[in-house]
Amino acid sequence: MNLLSVVIIGVLGLLGVGLYALLITRNLIKIVVALQILVKAILLAIIMAGKVQGNMALAQSMALTVIVADTIVAVLGLALAVQIRRQLGTLDVQALSTLRR
């Protein structure tokens, strides 16, 4: 197996785990973690695409931009989850969907 095959298997594995976790969980914090797993798969794919195309500098700069944006989204998501827990006492997404009136 060459490096490209290993990376493709890794990307598909991370995508599978992230999507599965995103579909089965109802906890807001676990949803943020599942999204983080999906982003790590995308980062791995971006870096490997840059290596295959021979443009690692562009791939690394794109990956760094994604990491910064992803960190901001994760922090905001976790802060939102903490505030929801303080106000409502639950992190269950189904319980939050009943708040519409």
C-alpha cells in the first residue's frame, strides 16, 4: 500500500466515524466533537490533494485557514452549549426543538 491509499482510507474512515456520530447523537457537545472529526478528515484530504498536485504551500495555507475557522466555530458552539445548559438544564437537541412557539 502506498501513501495515497493509506490517506484515502484514513479520510474515508474519519468521514464515516464523523457522519455516524453526527447522525446518532443528540447531545450538543457530542455534535461539536463529531463536526471536529469531519473537519479533520477534510484537512487530511486537503493536505493530500496538495501533495498529489505538487502545491504543498497552497494546501498548507488552506489547511491553516480551515483550522482557524474551525477553532472559532468549535469555541462558539461549545459556548452556546454551555449557555443552553445553564438556561434550560439540558443539552438534548430534541428537547430544544420543542421550544418553537
